[in-house]
Amino acid sequence: MFQENLQTIIENGEEKSAIMKAAKILKNGGLVAFPTETVYGLGADALNEEAAAKIYAAKGRPSDNPLIVHIADTKAVYELASSVPDKAIDLMEAFWPGPLTIILPKKDIVPKGTTGGLSTVAIRMPSHPAALALIRESGVYVAAPSANTSGRPSPTTAEHVEEDMMGRIDMIIDGGPVGIGIESTIVDLTGEVPTILRPGFITKSMLENIVGPVEIDKALVETDSNLRPKAPGMKYTHYAPKGELSIVEADDINKVTQIINDLILEKEAEGYKVAVITTEEHKSLYKCDNVLVVGSSKKGETIAAKLYAVLRKCDEIGAQYMFTETFSQGELGGAIMNRLIKAAGHRIISENDGKKYVNLL
Ligand code: TXA
Ligand code: MG
């Protein structure tokens, strides 16, 4: 594996040659990790079943978990999907290139090895210039899940990709830290009403402004129900650090910090390594050696951008118990809490028994 630092490449005026090298690898059925505006992706030729199979092997990903096909031109949608409803066209126009994935019925050219056996296909046009250049230069449609080992937090820097994928893939394009930090919003457009299968930067209200009423997959909202999520990937434990993460919520921050400080004392007395996940504004409220700051409570986008790096940090320091505040405020709150709840394996400590304050979407 060789790694290309896009920043260095840009400075040396060699950006094009790195993209060309990566494009050649994709064309020949190899694996390339590349930056997108959401998280780093692990790309392969989407129409080459053998190449797609390599993604599953490199990630240790269950074979029923379909891949998103990345494109650089809306014309591709008509080659990949057997029907493209008006609402899909409106959403593509409004949000592409950008952090929105749409699900449509697939055409036969898309192998089931790419769609996890499903007869639908997920399609997205990313906005990151390196991603677009790579797709264009390779001339193939690029199947790309997040470039992490299955179950770990998605990579938001090239170093995260390296941690997980060293020796398993052919090349990493290093574009520095990504902008958004959580994966694209997924909308299923195969039914009557568009349905959000995974919340992200493009929110329900942003979608509704374009296409009218939008539903949310019920399995996402009912956090402790046994409903099966419609996006196969959403059913797996995900984004999870190695230690035990719990979310602590109450109706005011003083109660939250009191509960967390009590838990820190208890776990440290038992000899465990403990970490707290909090914001810049609240960090001084905790009595713990490992206070990990995820961003500003006033700005959801700073929390989204750092969340996965902080979850990875928990592993790096060997934290055995982690306690986090909720970050449900603002437009991105739903998407952040969706990821956090999965990372915590649904462990939520509420101030009032049974009463949940987590505002999901
Ligand atoms: O932001 C993103 O979407 C990133 C970047 C790299 O583009 N990609 C990403 O891919 O998050 P991945 O594979 O980690 O997540 C894709 C999700 C999974 O939950 C998968 O089950 C779902 O999309 N998915 C893919 N195809 C689907 C389909 N045909 N029907 C329902 N869900 C699908
Ligand atoms: Mg993923």
C-alpha cells in the first residue's frame, strides 16, 4: 500500500498524477480509500463483483450489507436505476453533489454482490473535489462504504484509515480531515413517501422543503424496539469504541454532571480507566483524568466533525468505561444522537427511570 498526501501533492502540483494512479487501481479492480465531505470511503469498481467482494474482505463486513455507489454525473443514475421518480430528480438537483444518498430500484448491470443481494441500489454524488476527480478519471462507478473496519467508528482522517486498513488496500488518498464527519443522509425513494433510513447533514426539514412529507424509518426512532431497520447496515453494532460507553441524560446539565461524576468515582474506585465525552463549555465540570472534548455545545457541526475521532481516542487511551452527555441540540442533533446511541449499544442512563430525554429526530 502506498499513501499519497493530497496536501503535499497539491503543493507540488502533482495532484493529477496521484488521482490518475488511484484511478488506474480502481479500473484494474483494486481498492482505494479517498476523502469525501462526510467520511473517508473505501472504493472499488461497483460493477465488478470481484472488486466489490474485496471491500467486504478488507472491512470484515457482513455480505448482506449493501454498498453505496458513488457517481460524478447525474446521467449515471439512469444507467444504474430502473426508474427515477420526479422526487428523486428534485432531490438530486437540490442536494447533489453533497451528503445525500438515494435508494432506487436497480438495473441488472448492478451486481447483487454490490447491493448485498437487494434489488435496490444506493447512489450518491459526493462533493469533495478529490472524490469527484477520482470517479471521473477512473471512468467507473465507485462502490464505497466508510473506510473503517466493520464495527469501528468511520474514519474522518487518512490516519484513521491507515489504522484500520494498513496492508489490506492498495492506496489511500490523504485529503486531510473531512468537513462534516458523519455519514450521508440516506433516503429511500422506492415507496410512495420518501423515507429516511439514516439521518445525516441533510435533515428531514431540508428534504421536506423540496419534496413535501418525508417519513423516518421507525426502527431508527424507537430506540429500544425490535423493529428491523430498512438500511441493513443500521442493524449492526457500529461506531463502537472497545470499552463500555453510556449516554447520560437529565433535564439539566448540573444533574448530568453530578451523575457522571458519581459514576467516575465509582468506576475509578474499582480500578477502571474512565473517560468523559463532553463539550468545550462543560469540560471543567468533570473530575476525571480523561475529559475528551467533542466540540462546542453551541455548534452541532463541530460535534459531528469530531465525534468519531473522540470515539477512536477512547480506544487509544484504553478507556474501559466512557460516559457522554447528549448532543441533541441543533439541526444535526438527530444524526449525532443516532450515531451515539449505536456507539453506546443503546445504554442510556436517564435521570428519571424510564423517561427518555433523547431527542432523536
Ligand atoms: O457518507 C457516506 O454515505 C459514506 C461515504 C464514504 O460516502 N459511505 C457510507 O457507506 O457511509 P456505508 O457502507 O458505511 O453505509 C452505507 C449504508 C449502510 O447502512 C447500508 O446498509 C445502507 O447504506 N444501504 C446501502 N444500500 C442500500 C439499499 N439498497 N437499501 C437500503 N440500505 C442500503
Ligand atoms: Mg459505514
